[in-house]
Amino acid sequence: MAAMIISSSSCIHPIFGLIVLMILPLLFTSADPDALQDFCVADLKASISVNGFPCKPASEVISDDFFFDGLSKEGNTTNIFGVNVTVGNVRTFPGLNTLGISMNRVDLAPGGENPPHSHPRSTESGVVIEGRVLVGFVTTGNVFYSKILTAGQMFVIPQGLVHFQFNVGEGKALIFTAFNSQLPGSVIVPLTLFASKPSIPDEVLSKAFQVEEDVISGIKSKFGS
Ligand SMILES: *[C@@H]1O[C@H](CO)[C@@H](O)[C@H](O)[C@H]1NC(C)=O
Ligand SMILES: *[C@@H]1O[C@H](CO)[C@@H](O)[C@H](O)[C@H]1NC(C)=O
């Protein structure tokens, strides 16, 4: 890839090639920082707090630290959204610590939705395993991109952008998603705005959504706040 860029830019000004070379490392920076050792199985109970988790002593690391069967089971989708996201991140699979990746399993009931949300620390890619799913995201310029996907088809959500998955098929749907972060974080828009603790004042949301305050308190009550 680097060679390609150099040869295509060599017919332009050499300075241009130099600038491209200087920018390349920035383009390849991943969401999580690079590891400084082979592995660092997280000690989730450690009392010290660092950017990530401290490592469990290498002498205590076993094969099972690098395997996780948590995504093998279907999640229970009997809830208001009709979705269950089973996470395979550093908190559930400590072997991921410092390795900069994680995966989720998303089960969707018929008509179920993984509501608009964003991952502040990660880009997301995903593949539909079963069903028909409308996947969409909105850019910072408010452009909406979406497509209906079926089994075997893949999607990507750029880091931090608000997106959703909606089951538009007759039966249930299953998606596996992958992240370039051990802990992508999820800002679930309806819950962030209407179910935070403490609650965002109704007048703030009333102004933001241009509706009366009773509409806001009505929405909040749906989420038990
Ligand atoms: C997701 O599924 C698991 C396993 O069935 C269940 O324990 C959990 O409560 C479900 N979560 C939600 C939000 O429904
Ligand atoms: C799924 O969750 C619902 C609501 O919590 C519960 O009533 C139901 O028994 C659960 N189903 C299974 C198979 O665990």
C-alpha cells in the first residue's frame, strides 16, 4: 500500500510523496493503543486503576484465559426494544486486555431494534448470520446511510457515529459485531437522554426536541425515570 502511494505520487511533486509518508502512520493508528507485551490477561479485581486493566501474573495464565464461549448462547430478547446484546469485551473476556479488539453477539426478535447508539472508542464491523436487518448510521453532517442485509452480508460503522440495527424480517435475526477496542463503550441515545441518573431536566430536553415538557416526562416514564 505504501509502495503504491509512493509510485503514484512520484509523477507529482516529490514533496507530496514525503507529506503522504509522514501522514501514513497517523492513518494506521488503531483505536486502542498498541500492546507492550504478548498478552496481559486482565485482573478485573485489581484495586489500582489504569488505562485498561493491570495484568494477572503470567505464571497464573491458563489456556482458558484466551477462549470465551459467552457468545454461543442466544440472548433473551423479551424486553422493550426486542434486542439482546451479549458482549465479548475485556470485562467478560479478560484475555482481550491490551489487545485492542472485542466482539458482540446481537439477537433481535421479529420487529426488534438495537436502538440508535454510538461507540465512543471504536469503529464497528458486523456480519448478519440470520434474518433480514436494516442497518443504518448518520454522519456528523447528518447524512443517513442504510441498507437491508441478509445472512453473510457485512457492514461497517465509523467510530463514534450514531447507528442502529432493526429486524425487518419475518423471524428472529442474529448479528456478530467486531470492534477495534477492548471496551468500545455504548452511548444508547434514548437511555442517555431519557433514563440518565440523575435525570436531565425536562426543560433542557423540551427545548432540544421542540416539544412540551409533558411529552418529555411521558418519554422518560417509558424508561422508568
Ligand atoms: C439478555 O439475555 C440474557 C440471557 O438470556 C439475560 O440474562 C439478560 O437479562 C438479557 N438482557 C436483556 C437486556 O434483556
Ligand atoms: C426471557 O425474559 C422474560 C422477561 O424477563 C422472562 O419472562 C422469560 O421467562 C425469559 N425467557 C427465557 C427462555 O429465559
